[in-house]
Amino acid sequence: MPAHILIVEDSSVDLEYLSNLVTELGYTFDSARTVSEALERLKQERYHILLADLGLPDGDGETLIDMIERERMLTIPVIVSGHLDVDRIIRLLRFNRASDYLIKPIGLKRLETVLEEAYEAHQKRKKVVEFSKDETELYRQAIQIFDWKQEIKSHMLEFVASNMIHQMNLGLFQGEGLGGLMSAISMFLYEKRDADGSIRVSSDLADLLKDGFESMQGLIQSLQQAQTILQTTVLPLHAVSLGDIHGMTVDLVASLKDDLRRKSQRIIVSDLQFEPGVVRIHKESLHKAANELLVNAMKYAPAQSEIYVLVMVKDRHLEWKVLNAEPADMDPSRRITGNLEYLVFEPFFRLNTTVDEGYASEQFPLGLGLTVVKKCIELCGGTIFVNRVESHINGNRSAEVCFTVRLPIGES
């Protein structure tokens, strides 16, 4: 569905010009010439974007932004002005009251860019609001991670143990890990020997053997690093602002662009404002946890899907949520519900029997990623849990997997 825009402009010439540009870009729109008329339209209809001139006959266009904030509307304001009022524009943009500005005369390309970014901001805001509506129910469902061995009924333990062993064996022999190395060695042993007992090896086989050893070397290093983290009991924590956590998230997403291309996916990070406060964390540990959670989302989310990262504040806690769509062909017995909400954090436990291990950004393969994530979050004084949630974004009912990291907020 194309974005629906409210254009507020008192000049007939400018209104006609702007209307033609918006139509050419494929958007639908309504128009108003005064603040009072625009206020009535905002009350009666939902708009994705507000294009508002700051200077209007019966008041200031900023009044419309006040109403959008007061009524908690999803509409994204874009300010329009006939002259460059630098101080005012900076003030509106700094406090996120408007997503961007346009100075007359407005060019088509500039308008196209601004509207695309405003519409994306609307979708982010809508995602956060839709998610927040179900917060009470989500928290009722969200049980803090605990020792599942003491909670799961005894008849489940045998299934869990055998499943983990099966997954570990699959992981070790999958792709270019131990399986690739063993294949290369077996081919090497069957090569013909010369009279002196030496073996001539083709360059292709030598490369395969080399790749196998390098893969196993990387695997062993990952296992050693995971073991070190899991055996750590305490780390020095440092105060980091909530805004810096958001900045770290944006930078991390940018670093994953190559892996995102594997399945033509996108990661969208919310851009909410944050109240003053800090979280005390071990930066390297939190970065590892965030990286593994995003790689996990990319691996299990469908191709060409969007992964959302919501950075929120609730009950004096910073909440860092990763939401990814559940595969349409997901086996109902393997969905994140009930006991599986706890088991996903256990070593070598996987929901799928075969998983793409080719993600360059992944640091802990073989089903160890979420185990390390949980430990890293706990070392930062936080908690993590996972839910399967119903999504109604864009009118499509679908299921999403949501990992939530909670970190207590302290004074600045």
C-alpha cells in the first residue's frame, strides 16, 4: 500500500506544484490550507506522512506536530518552509519532532528521498506501537530463563539429550567442518603411491585438505573461546549511555551487510528517543551477544524478509529486542513454545536439523551461539528470554520469533 500523505499549504500555486510531485511519485494525498483544517483531517483519518508548511494563516505548522505527539499518532512530520530557518529546523530535527525538512522550491529527487525515509520511519514506529500493545500478554508469557533440567518432566530428558547429541554430530560433519576434512583425508589415502612410497596429490585435493584443516582449526578456536566465556564468573562493567547502545546496534547492523545479501534480507533498527540513564555492561560481551542474535535471526528468517531490532525502555530496564519472521513451512512441533523457550539456550540444541553454517559474521557455530549469548548477557547483569508472538504488521497476520535482552538502567 502506498503512503498516504496530508499536505498542508496555504499557497494555491505551491499546493498544486507539491500535489503534482506527490502524485508523480505514486503517493495518495489529502490537502489542507490552514492549521484548523489540518487538525480536523488528522482527527478523522490516518496518514503515514505530514507535509506541513511552518507559516500558515491561522497559526504555526508546529501546532500540528504538537498534536501528533500529544495523541501519539504514527504520522511522520516533514516540515516545509520558504526560507532556511536554521535554528528552528535544527531544534525540530534534534528532538526527533520531524524526520526531515524541505526548502522551496522543492525538487522531485529530493522529495522522493525524503518521503521514502519518512515512510520507513513510519513503518518502524508502527512496528514498535503494535508490539507495545501486546506487552502485557508478552510479559505474562515471557518466563525468565532458568535451569530447565529441574523443570522439564523426567520423560522429556531422554529426548532432549539424544536430540542434542544428534545435533552436535550433524554440526561437526556438516559443510566444510570435520566432514570435509575426513573426506579429503580418505581421498588422500586412496591415491596411488610411487615406487618409493610417496604419493602425488592433485592441487584440487591439496586445496580441499588445506580448507578442511583451516575449517577445523577455526572450529576448535570457536569451541575454546566459547568454553572460556561459559566458565567466566565475573567481568568488569562500565557505564554506557542508552544512546550509545543504539549507536552500537546501528554500527553492528552495517557490518553485517555481506551476510544479509545471502538471503536478500534487511535489518531495521528503531530510532526512538531515550531518557537519561546508563547501563553497566562489558562492551565486548554485549557486542558478541548482539552479533550472534542477529546472525541467528538471519539464519532462521525467510529470504527477502525484514528483521526488526527494537531498542526500548520499560520499567527502568533497557530492552533490546530482535524480531524475525518464522518460516512459513515451519514444523509446528519445532516452534518456539513451551519447553523449547528454554531449550534453545542449551548447547548444541537446534530447531532445524540442517542449518547454513556459511555466515562469515558468526563466531560460535554448532548450536553454541545462543548458549554464549545467554552467558554474555548474564555477565552484563541482564537476562534474556524468547517468545513466539503474533504480528499484525501491514495487516498480515504472521508469527515472529522475539528474543528480548533486559538490562537494568542506572543513573547517568
